[in-house]
Amino acid sequence: MTKKLFWEDPYLTECSAKAIEINGKKTKLNQTIFYAFSGGQQSDKGTIGGITVINAVKKGDREDIIDIEYGLEKEPDFDVGDEVIVKIDKQRRSRLRRLHSAAHIFYYFFIEKFGKQKIIGSNISEKKARVDFLFDHSLTDKLFALEKDINNFLKEGHEIITKPDSKKPDLRWWHCENWKMPCGGTHVKNTKEIGKIKLKRKNIGKGKERIEIYLGD
Ligand SMILES: [Zn+2]
């Protein structure tokens, strides 16, 4: 099982690790800061042993024991057992952290106002977060008030905590005030770090709504 340092410290942007498997251009590490696409959050970008990582994929048939396999740009010049330096794009991680936390907070503000709706998709990229859900009304004229309420909440500086499940080490929980949901993403420690957000609505078909969340800076 790959030890996930991005959970213990989602602010780390460099670490050393040991290569535990090499298969052509693919490698696995004993520990990592490099997030692999999961729960709608896109993978980090960066290098392992100075080689650009092309993709990061979760491996394993049990949800609570997960390895991460990295596809490299070229066959590595390091061997199994060697220490390598893992580096990730700091700016990208910072934006992913802020947007992922913002997406959760948006969700709770939304359901408190409009009731629980079925989520049919979500994605967190460096540029924006989006949440798709089944909803019969247009949110256009409600967005401004929602955005204002969320921004006031963010500014107040609420603590965000992520921690492992007591039974399954690779299952994580996200907490903020009274809200709690399972999530293995990388998050900020305080809502203040998110800054201001902007909400946009997209029409993606009858009975469906897409809300996009952008960072204010
Ligand atoms: Zn999440």
C-alpha cells in the first residue's frame, strides 16, 4: 500500500520516496505526495526522479487498500529500492485544495437552501470545480445570493479537518462545522484560505443543473 503523505500534509510539494516497483515506464512508490485522480479531483502534475509524470492511477481491488501507479514520460533511470525525489506543481495543488474545499461548502449551502438533490457528477480541476445535479428549476436568479452567503462563510475562517476512518485507513472523512462527508481529496485547513469564489450556472439539459465554482483571484 502506497503511504499517502498528501493526506497527512496536503501542503507538501516535495518528498523523497523509495521506488518499490518498476514496469517499463510505470512505477510505484512506498510513499507519495502526488495525488491520483479520485473523487472528481484531478491528479497532480510533477516529476519523480526528475522525470515528468504522465498519469497517476489508483490501483487495487479493495477500496480501503490503494496503491498508486505512476506513468512516466520515459523509462526511469532509477531502480527498485532507489530513493527518488517527488515534486508536484505547487500552484496547481494550491488551487485544487481551495476549489475542492469550496465545492464541499457550496454543496452544503445548496442543500440547506434547496433540499438534498441527487448529484450526477463532479470534477475539480485547477481552473474550476463543477457540480452537476438533478434539479427542476433554474438557479440563475438565486446564484448571486448563494455566492454572497458562501463568501461570507469563507471569510469567517472556519476550520476544515480531514481524518482517516477508524476502521479503514484508506477511507477519509472531511469535516467542517456540523458537516461531514467521506472524501479522500486534498483540502485547505481553514475556509479563509479559499478567498472569494464566483458561481456560474450552465444549462446541461432539462431537469439538470451545473454549477461551476471559480476562485476570485
Ligand atoms: Zn471531496
